[in-house]
Amino acid sequence: MRLLALASSDASAPSAQESDDVQGIEPETSPEKLAESAQAPAVTLRRSAEAVATTEIPPSEASERETQPSEPALAADGQPSRFSLDFEDIFGRRLPIWAGGITLAVAGVFLVRYSIEAGLLTPVVRVALSFLFGLLLLAGAEIAYRYEDRIRDERVRQALAGAGLATLYAGFYLAGTQYGLIGQSVAFLGLAAVTALAIFLSYRFGLPSAVLGLVGGFAAPALVGGEDANLPMLALYLALVTGGLTQTANRQSRSWLGLGALAGGLGWGALLLIGGDFAFADILALGLYFIVLGTIVPAFLEIERFEQPIRIAAAALAGLQLAVLVDEGGYKLLAWGLYLLLGAALAWFGWRRPEMRAGSAMAAAIGIVLLALWPAPDPMSFALVAAGLAALFALVALGLLRWKDGDSLEALSVATVPLATGLVTLWTFGSLDGDTVRAWEGMGLLVLSALPAAAVTILWARKAQGELAANLASAGLLVFLATACLLPNVTMPFTASAIAVGLAWLLRGRMGESRSLSALLWLAAVGTLLTLPISDTRFAEIETLFAGASEWSPLSFLRWLAAGLPWAAIALIRPEGRDRAVAEFVTALLLFAALAQMLAPIWLVWVAATLVAGVSVKWPERSIATLALILCIALWALAPLGDWLAEGIGALSGEPMLLSYLPSLRQVLGFVLPLTIALAMTRVRILSYLERAVPLFWAAVPLALIVAHVLFKQVLALDSSPDFASRGLAERTLWEALLLAVGWGAWFRLKQRQLATAFAATASAHFFWFTSLLHNPLWDHQAVGPVPLANLALAAYAVGIGSLLSIRHWLPAMRRWIDIAVMVLATLGAMTLLRQVFAGSFLDTLPLSQSEDLLRSLVGILLAIAFLLIGSARGERLWRVGSLVLMTGTVLKVFIFDTAGLEGLLRIASFVALGASLIGIGWFYSRQLKVAPPGQ
């Protein structure tokens, strides 16, 4: 109880000033006492003990008390006090009055119910009593309003007014629907009158009347019912209710009431569209109703928050409902005219109020979609509607840009509405399906393109780069579509190229200002490229790129050349970097494709190689273009290179590389040689990635070897296995000698150590793999020639050893390994020459004889002596060690193998010779060690 008393102290205890007035005490007190009284307010729980004479209060103070608001009082500092749950205030002061009003309404219901059950009242009397009771309640509310000085609570009149209005609504409902005492039209008019009365009384009695006006106003048509509704009258009624409630909401600062009215009106609009089968008057009435809800009501509705989204939503919903009306009405011009009237209203409000312009954009989008859904329209009617949409939603936006404060929304509207209208026109009439001239569509598209073109002139000096790019794109695309309607399809690349090049020239100094302008040029170039397959119905030009031109086609050449012009324009106006590199690359690709429409493949490749050489010499900074041309040449060279590589892989596994399986001389000279020349002439440099130009010369070297190898294969022309057996060693030896000669030529003429070493290493690798391992005459059927010593075996091993010594000359760091390889090759070559003496040209045909085996030991001893002499002469220990290794191996061979098959004097002679050789070598070797430098 203490807490309740403290919470209700302001309402139950008189103020200190009032107490002083009543007791006759002077109100003058010191500041100290005032402070004390403020800190400890008096709270009296027993008011009966106070001597309070209310009749002595002056009238002026009494009137002040009467005018005090019923809301919680403000704090001393002027700020609202915090919310607190006061049990006594809620259940003692607030709820009973509202409960009383509801109780009165319930009492009336029970009274009527009792009278019906008892049979005391006829339907007429019941309805009359409901009207009488409702009017009495309203009269009671008026009396409470007039004698507010006595009642001192506005909720009394609000409760009575709400109960009275509800009773009147019920009376008209009973009279019209339940009992049928009056017609539905009269009942509807009565309900409308009660709604108007509720709106009027809301100014006098406040919130309950407004709520009942809102609910009852929109419920009245449903309460009356009826299947033959008068749509024009109903639409007029709903428009009046919505407008009246909106104005009431503005006057009473109740934004929720206006929003509720707008929502109710739009909800009824959706319900009205369900019926369908609208007459002329129905379409007119509903269309005007939707225009009111989409434009006028949102424009005058005063909303504190979410003003812009609510107006956009209202315009969108009204536009959708009007679009449904157009569809249900069979797309008649009347329905379209109402939709255009909606657009005109939105444009009118948008011209004066910027916050309404977003609704116009929503209506434009809905209108264009509706235009696209129009089935089988009459061309003239379609043209009128399309022109109206463009005028209302694009021309007005253009005027806002020119004479008002139009911003991005208006600029984008000018760009999108004409373009969307043009695309819908082409879609509807199938203007691009066939290669026929469509003059009217083309002229219409040209007219539409004037709108974004005019916007470009306005936006050119502004900083709105995105909006400028959008209008440039719209104007360019509309002009292109117009030319597509007016000209044959084969001319598409020419018109698209002209537009793209024009844009590039127009924006040549502004591409760096924003990404949108740069993206516009790239899109224009890509679009131009896409026109090639679109206008090539049989894809004949695409097929020519892969199969080659069988005949000259100047028109196809010009089409592909035109498609490359926008890319060339970008490459010319952009500074050096990634963008220019991409543009150069695509330009070169399209130039090659254009040439492919006129030239045979070999001529095409050679012309491209010539262009690569010319660009590399004249414009070395345009190296990316040469790279693209090289790529195109490489695609044509893939086939012969693939054939050669397939044969080369087979040769690595031991299969003979015969001439008949190699690419033809025409293919190699026609495709591979131009690629080789192009690579040799090119130095690639990309500023964003490479600071220095990278030569492609090294990529040309293996291709040059392939060309030379195919040309070389024509000399001996090995085309069968017998040819390979009789002349295979000669061909390999000659090829390795040529490689070695090229290496020495690169060294003497160019001083290119790396290039010379590369050729010598290639010759050496070729000898080791093919001559020493796979096709060695000692175990493979290869002819070396009938003459002892002066035969191919000597030449082959001489070339192999010469290639190793050449590498040793240019790469001294590899000296030790190369010397070991030379000693191995020299030993193997000596055995091969010895074998030729006994076996003849083919070394694998006769078995090894005992004499040849003994002579092998002798050759080994002689080679060991030779290695020792070389090591002594050059002062290199490695050769002397090699001599010892060979000598040791030979001695082991003699003791273990050679003497095992000898008897008598031959065995004795062999041991004597071997012993004498060993003594001599040991004596010679000991003398060499005495004169050798200490470091060896």
C-alpha cells in the first residue's frame, strides 16, 4: 500500500500551494523551505482528515485545473517522466470508463437479443430502437463534451460516441441485410453516412470515432453485400472514404490512420479486380480509382517516417492493379489511357515534388512489362501506347534533367525506358526474325534513340559518369537496332563497328575518368564481335576459319575487318598497359580472321608472318599484336608439328623415322617455317608484367631444327626398312655433323656461346641415343661400309667425339665428365673398327672369332698407351687414370678369358707379350709421375 500511495501521490494529494490557499496562509516562503518541500513531498493517505474546502477555490484556478491534460505530468526539468505501471491509475481511472462504454454496447446487444427471444419486438421496432439507442449514445457523448468542466474526462464522450456509431452501423446492417426492410442501396448509403459522421465526430470526440470510421468505412460494402454491385459508385465511395480518412489523419496528426486508409483502399482495389468482365464504365471508374490511390492520396498523405518507401509501394501497387485492369479489359485503349493517366499524374506530382519521382519509375517498369504481355496488338494502337509511355516516363525525365533538379533516377529513366520500349517492340512484332526491311520499326527506334542522345548532351558536362555511360549505351543500341530493321543482316558488323568507333572517338579523352565509360567501349567492341556469328546464318565464315578459304570473299573480309576496328580504336587511344595489350591481341586475331576469308591457308600464314616481321621492325611496342598473329600461325602449324612429334616419339623407342610418315615438304615450308620466322623476329613486352622485352628467338630454334630435319630427310629419302639398314648410319652421321657445323658457325659468326653449345649438345645427344644405344652397328643391322678404317663407323665416332670436345671447349666446367665420355667413345669406336675388319659392312652378321678377340685385347693395350701419352702431354691426371683403368680391364680379360682358350706356344706368346707390355707401361708411367706437377 505504501508503494501504491507513493505512485499515486500526484493524483490523490493536493499541492502545497492549494493547501496554503485553503488555510489562508501566505504563500510567501523562503527558498530554503521550498527546497526542503521539493526534497520531501508530503503524501497523505487519509484525505478525510484534511480540511479542504473546494468551494473556496478561485474560479481562475478551477478553470486551470479543468484544462490540465490527463497525460502524466512533466518533470521539473521539462522532460517527460519515465514510464511506470500504476495499478491504481490503470484499473481505477483509465479502464473503467472504456469498460463502461463496451458494457453499454453489450447491454444493447443483450437487450435486443432478449426482446427477440421473448417476441416482444418486431424487426421494425428492433431496427428503430437500434437507431434510437445509437442516437441517444451520440447525444450522451455530445452532453459529455459540452459539460466537460463537470465530467473532466474526455474518455467518457469517446466511449459514448464509439458505442453510438457502432450501434448505428449495426442498425443499417440489420435493416438492409438481416431483415430486408430497406434496399441494399439505401443501406449502403446509410453506412456511408455513418462513416462520414464518424470522420466528422473524430474531430470532436477523438480516436474511437476515427477508428470506427476507418473500419466501418471499408467494411460497409462487405456488410451490404449483393451480387450486382455498382462498381462506379463503389469506387467513388471508396475513393471518398480513403481521401476523407487521409485528410482527417493529416489534420489530427495521426499518420497511422492515413496509412490504414491507403492500405484499405488498395485492398479493396484488389478485391474489385477479382470479378472480371468489366464494362466501359467499370474500367473508367476503377482506373480513376487506382490513379487516385497511386498518386493523389500518397502525395497528400503526411507521414513522419518511411515516406519514400510508402509512396513507391503505393505507386507500384496501384500500377499493378491498373495493369491487371488493362489485362482484364482486353488491352483496350480506354484501359491503356487510364494507365497513361496514372503516369501523367505521377509525372505532374514528380515535376513539383522530388519525393514522388520514384513512383513514376515503378509505374514505368510495370507499364513496359504490361506492354510486352500485350497479345497480338494492333500496330497503330501499340505505337500510340508505346509513344505515350516513352513521353511520360522518359521525355518528362529528360525535362527534369534539363530544367529541374533531375538526378540519377531521371537519367537512368531516360536511358532505360526508350531502350526497353524498343526491345519490346522488336519482340512483339518479330522484327529481327527474318532478313526483311522493317521501315516503321526502324524509324520508331531512331526516334526513341533521340531521347538518350539528348540526355547525353545534358550529362556531358556533369560528373555523373555512370548515367552518361548508360545513356550512351542506350542511344547506341537503339541506333544499331534501327539499322538492323532498315538494312540487311549482313551489314550488322558495319553498323555496329561504326557506332563503337564513334563512341571510342567521342570518349577518347574520358576513358580514364571512370570505369563505366571504359566498360562501355569494351561492351561496344564485344557487341560488334557478336554480330559476326549472329549475321552469319549458315556459319560459313566460322567454318572458313578452320578449313581455309576455297574462294575469295571480299564481303566476309570487310565484315571481319569491321569487327576489328573498335578493338583497334581502343588500342590506339589507351596508354600502354593491360587494356591496350588486350585490345591489340583481339585486333590481331580479327585481322587474321579477316584475311582467312580471302586467302588460302599457306598464303594466309605467310602473310601473317610478314605482318609479324613488319610490326616487329616498325612498331616493336605493339608486340602483343604479333603474339596474337603467332598464335594463329601456330594453330595452322599444329598438324605438321604433331605428325613430326609422333614420328619423333616413335624414333625414340627404336622405330625408324621414315620419310613417308613425316609431314610433307609443303606443310613444313607452308606452316612451320613461317612460324619459325615469326618467332625469331618477335620480342614480347607487357608493361604491367615485364619490364624488359622477352625475345622468342629460343622458341624458334627447335622449330628451325624440325624444318631443317624434314628438309634433310629429303636428301637420302629413307622410306623403307632396307633403306634404313643400308643408309641409316650415314644419315645420322651426316645430320649430327650438320648440327655440329651449325654450332661452330654460331660461334664464329655470332659469338653465341649458348647457341653453339645447344647445337653441339643436340648432336652429341643424338649420337649417344641413336648411334651408340638404339642403332649401334655392333648389335643392330646397320651398314658401316666395306672398306676397313675408312668407313662410316670412323666418321660416326669422329663426329660424336668432336661434339663432346666442342662442348668441352665452350663449357670448361664440364671437362672431367666430357673426358670420361670421350675415352669411352674412343674405346667403343676402336672395337667397332676392329669388328668391321672381320665382319665387313654389317657387323652383326658373323660371330666373334678367337683372333678378333685377342686383337681386342691388343687394341685395349694400345688405347691405354694412347691415353697415357695424352695425359702426359696435356698434364691431366684423368687421362692417365683412364689409361690405368683400361689397362687393368684388358689384363683381367687376358688372364681370365683370352688364355683360357689357348694352348701351347700361343698361350706362352700371349703371356710374354702381356708381360712385356706391362713392364713397359709401368716403366713409362713411373717416369711420367716424376715429371708431373705436385698438384696432380
